[in-house]
Amino acid sequence: MGEPNFVKTICGYCGTGCGLVLEVQDNKIIKIRGDKEAPVNKGQTCVKGAFAYEYVHAKDRLTSPLIKKAGKLVETTWEEAYQFISNRLQDIKTSWGPNAISMFASARSTNESNFVTQKFMRTVIGSNNIDGCNRT
């Protein structure tokens, strides 16, 4: 078993941007603590930031996009997945109008990602139907 490495990073669970220190051993996260030098959280973390990391190494974690074909989910390329999404959105918009499409943004994303999300909905889709979890 190798020596642990300590990796500083930013928590991805919300938009606060808390600093974390990951203890990594043999390329696996074994512990997380708050970064005392981080100005946002000064070493404190919420329960998700401190303990919700085992999904990173989960055996059943998705590693490629899936598309349902003949009633079964099958692995596909990113190009095919994006084309599928684009085609379905266009079909829905043509059949039912742009207000039949909505999008849910996330406080776990950056402000820039959420800005692009709302721009996409308003300019490409033509809908103001966008909401997010950051109001709750």
C-alpha cells in the first residue's frame, strides 16, 4: 500500500465553492476534510462534502453515454448521444412548440454553466421554462 497523497480541490456539491483536502491512497479517495486555508469555509464542510465521495469509485458508475435501443440501454459514443438529444429536442419543438421543453439548472454548477443553460433555453429552444434548485 502506497503513501497517501493530499490533494486540494473545490467541492462540487453546490455553488459555495468550499475548499477540500482529499486524502488519496493508491489512486482512491479514502478521506475528505475541509481545507483550513480556504477563505470560503475555513476548514468546515457539510455532510455531503465530507462523506459523499464513494460514488467516484463505484463499480456501477456510468462511464459512457447510454441510449435505449429495442427497449434496452446500450453504450454509445458521445457523438451519437448528442445527435440523439438534438434530434429529440427538435422533434418535440416542431410537434409541440418550444414551451413543451423545460430545463432544470443546478446550484452545483458554476454561474457560467447556468448562464449558458438559460441562454440555450431562451435563444436556441425559444422557451423561458427554466428553473433551478438554488431558490429552495
